[in-house]
Amino acid sequence: MNNTKLGNPAVVGLAGFGLTTLLLQFHNLGWCGLGPVLAMGFIFGGLAQLVAGFLEQKTGNNFGFAAFSSYGSFWIGLGLIWLFNHLGIYKSSHTDVGFFLLGWTLLTFIFWIGTLFIHRAMFITFTTLLLGFIFLDLGHFGWPVMNQVAAVVLIVCAFSAWYMMAAIILNDLAKRTILPVGQALIKTK
């Protein structure tokens, strides 16, 4: 039997999710162009999260498998929408993107329910993600000011994801809790 300790794939998934979410909000606030967001969306938000999701599957973590694989696919899909628009292959309207985001809002709601059984840090991350998607939906269906509100909420989401990443790394290195993640809101036992 092999007792070699393996790394936790969630650290890469959370890092990629947090960074790409943060960069997109910088873009949405007008602070940076789309180039860095697109590059990181394909590589760190897309590919790295897909890999993390596939590795989570190997550990038996259905939530991590589904979430990282799904949001990795989100970033690749969003990047393709931007590329297709830029290259004139297929132009997605603001409303088209709104329906794309609405689908992700519904999926995020399912994940959000799952976070009730995990821990408070995960619940906070997914609560801000769900709210961010709702505000983006509103922004794409007639209230553009909500995109700015979404950007602020999603910056909090990005930092929440990084907090969980830091907790996994630092708590493991210190062999004790340096950064607490809290208890589940709904206990199963």
C-alpha cells in the first residue's frame, strides 16, 4: 500500500477560479482590457480548473469534481464567446450572453445548496458567486448598472475563494488551523 501524501487539487482550482474572477471584475469595472482575462480564462480559469476537477473526482469529492469541472468549462465557454465575437464567427448579443449567464445562475444555485453541507467559507464563496450571477443577469437584461454591482460582489467572491485556498495550504503546512473555514450550516450527523 502506498502511503504517499498527495496534494489537494482544490488549491489549484480555487487559485484559478479566484484569479480569473478577479481579473474579469477588473475588466468589468474598466480597469483593464480583455486580453489578460481571456488568456487566464482559457489557461488558469479553464484548463487548470478542469484538471483540478478531474483530480477531485479521483479523491471521491463529487462537489469538487462537479464545481471545478463546471466552472472550468464556464471560462472556456466564455472565452470562446469573446473570440467568436472578435473574429466575427458568431456574434453573441448582450441578451445571448444574458441567457448564458442565466443558465450558470441556475447551476450555481444547485451548488450553493450543496455548500450548506460543507463549511461557512464555501457557503460565503458560493453566496457571493450566486449573487454576482443574479446581478449580471439583471445587467444583461436591462439594468446595466447591475454589472458594476456584480463586479464588486464578485471581487469579494474571488477573495473568498483565495481565502479557502490559503486555508488549505497554510493549515496543512502549520499542521494546525491558521485560517478557519467554519462549520457546515447543516450538519449531516
